[in-house]
Amino acid sequence: WPPVVTSPRGHLAIGGADALGLVERFGTPLYVLDEAAIRRRCRAYREAMGDAGVVAYAAKALCTTAVLRIMDQEGLWLDLVSGGELHTALSAGFPPARVLLHGNNKSDEELRLAIEVGVGRVVVDNFHELERLAAMARAAGRTVPVLLRVAPGVEAHTHEFIRTGQQESKFGFDLATGQALEALDRVLDEPALDWYGFHCHIGSQILAVEPWEQAARIMMDLAAEAHRRTGRFVRELDLGGGLGIRYVPGDEPPSIAETVTRIRTAVARLADERGLPVPRLILEPGRSVVGEAGVTLYTVGSVKRVPGLLPYVAVDGGMADNPRYALYRALYTAVLANRPLDEPAERVCLVGRYCESGDVLIPEIDLPRVEPGDVVAVFSTGAYNYSMSSQYNRFPRPAMVLVRDGEAAVIVERETYDDLVRHDRIPPSLAREG
Ligand code: LLP
């Protein structure tokens, strides 16, 4: 890894398409998605899950109508967090009955839309939401299926994980102080709400399975307590998303198959040990479905060589299309797409074109000697790149193409300068005189 496959022209190939061919046709920067790679991961999740439960794609990782259409075709559910994501799903024709609606501060408008279209589950985060949802469901004469989100006190940081008695989190009902069970009492008192179970999410880019096994234990203890207290069984247990992917050589996440199988096995065993029926398992992967399926192509503009410093290789994108180094010091790897097999000749700093020093894509990377006009391919950009992109410095957002069997189709148009001013208004007070 990284997966360097070459085209007949000797360029990097993505999903069977020549990367330089894509650049000639669609320009740069360009987000490229390999459809087969996405579908393989959807299938790995579904096969490992079998009849034990459902896989809900966390659309926050990458949300466009074409991507959600693929998730529909692959039989996944969706984990959505906003009215905008829900609107995208509805625009893609995604059945709302397979949608979970998340959010720690859902608006009345979002809850109303969720009730109206009949989303599969509303994942209730707090007491205020619980009251509003119940009142709105009653008013609409509907019964809303709900999960209760719990802060389980398991926090996973990639390899190591720490357990805190009282996790500080803005998400979910607190476990340690008994609020999760109070919320359950409240839901069970409310005929307009139909309780399915509990949810938790322990982190992202997790590179070991143990944190989920630990979360499963805490959640099944909660399920046992809920049963003692109310006589009700947990029908569903949602353990969130978080499986990590490969960004740089050396990253070794457990496979999707291993992760899901071990979580499934743990939940079944834990239920058995507690004399509870095995709940239907829900997982909400985002990054591990689309992350490695994405590559971003950039054209090199200036190369600045200053004695004593790493050469600065500046490309035509940067922190607005991929803010993850600026935000998290996240690392990536890259090759030159026009000569991917050339030996590395120098260590460079790959930067963007945005007006601040923090606009770095990769702080240190070994590449062949880079010249203006070279095309850089950055790997594993499918998740949390486009979905966190901005128009900083008023650069239009890049296009996104989906590649299948060597054929590319635009799934997000490149923004234009007119798009940048489309929502701008000049008030009458600023009208030109004369
Ligand atoms: N479910 C819930 C409730 C979540 O909060 C998240 C991610 C997921 C599922 C999906 O997690 P995944 O499988 O993608 O790790 N912007 C950050 C990642 C934020 C993740 C937030 N929640 C980044 O670029 O790394």
C-alpha cells in the first residue's frame, strides 16, 4: 500500500481509468471515486453482518445523491445527521424507512420532516429533544421508532483506548448518572414513541476491535439493567461507526469482516451471559466504506526550492478541498500520477494555494523530482474531504467523478465563479449612485 496500478499509458489508473485522461477531461483539482471499491466494502459489511442486523452508511463521510444511490442499491441503511443530508437522501430516492436520524441539536423543522417522511429510527440525544419529538409525534398522530443515544464512557483513540467513568461528551444521555434509564422511563411512558434500543458511538479511525467489544459489554450491562427495571428487552443495539482505514504505509486497520464478526460474536455472547435475547445489531460505518475509494488529483503549479528547507510543492487545491491536515494533523500519502513508478528523489512539503501557512496537504513526502505541470494523486480522500470542503478564498469547489470499469461520470459538477456569488446580495443602501 498505496495501491499503485498503472494504465497502458504508464500513468496511475483509478478504477480502470487513466488518471491523466481524467485530468484532461475534467480538470483539477478533481475528486475521483472508484465505484467498485465502494461496492466491495458495502458487500464486505453486509456479508459479515448477515442476518444479525443492519449496516447504516454514515453519510457525513461523503454525501451526494449518486453515493447515496449506491448505498440504496447495496441494501445499506443511512445514518443521517441533518435536514440537508435527509433532503439529499430523499432526492436520491432513498427509502426513508431505512434512515436513522442523528444529531445532538435537531431542529423542530428536522424532526417534523423526519416524522412526515417516516424515517426508520430517530436516535434521541437528550431530554429536550425527547419532549419535543413526543409532542410532535402526538400532534401528527404518528408513532415514531426511537433509539436512545448513550455516552458509554468508552473513548477510542486509534490504537489505545481509555475508559472514563463519566465521559464528557455533548452527545447522548449520561450513563454514569442514570440519565439513560431515566430517558428510557420517559420513552416507555409515551405511546407516541416506540423504543427499539440503545445507541453509542465511541470514536473514529479506530484501528483495533477491542474498543467495540468493551462498548458492547457496557451497553449489554445497560440492556440488562433496563430489563430488570422495566421488563422490556432491547430489540436493537447500535454500536456506531469508527473503523479506521489506511492513510499512510504502516496503517493496519482490522478488516471489515474481522471487525463485524468479532462485534457480532461479542454481542451474542454478552446477551447470552445475561439471559437476554440477542438484539439486532446496527453499525454505522462512514470512513471505512468510502475513504480508500477516493483519490484527489491536483496539478503542480510552483515548486519553491529554498536552501535548507524542504521544497514547497504547491498544487491547485489544498485546505479547502481537504482540511484534515489543518484540522487534525491527519497524514496522507501521494504519488505523481503522470509517472507513478519513478523512484523517489526528494522529500517535499506538499502545500495548497490558500492564503495561510497552515494550508498543508502533506508536510513531508518522498516524491520523484517534481516539476510544474506534474499531477499529484493523494490517496484515501473519499471520506471527510468533500463533505468538509469550503470555498475559502473563493475558490470554487472541485468536481467529483465516479469511475466504473474505466468509464468516468461526473457526480458533482465543478463549481463556477457564478456559483460563488449566487447567494450574494447588494442591499439598496449600497446601490451605485447616479
Ligand atoms: N455514527 C456516529 C454517531 C458518528 O458520530 C460518526 C462519525 C459515525 C457513525 C461514522 O464514523 P466513521 O465510521 O466515519 O469513523 N471529521 C472527522 C471525523 C468525524 C467523525 C464524526 N462522527 C475526520 O475527518 O476524521
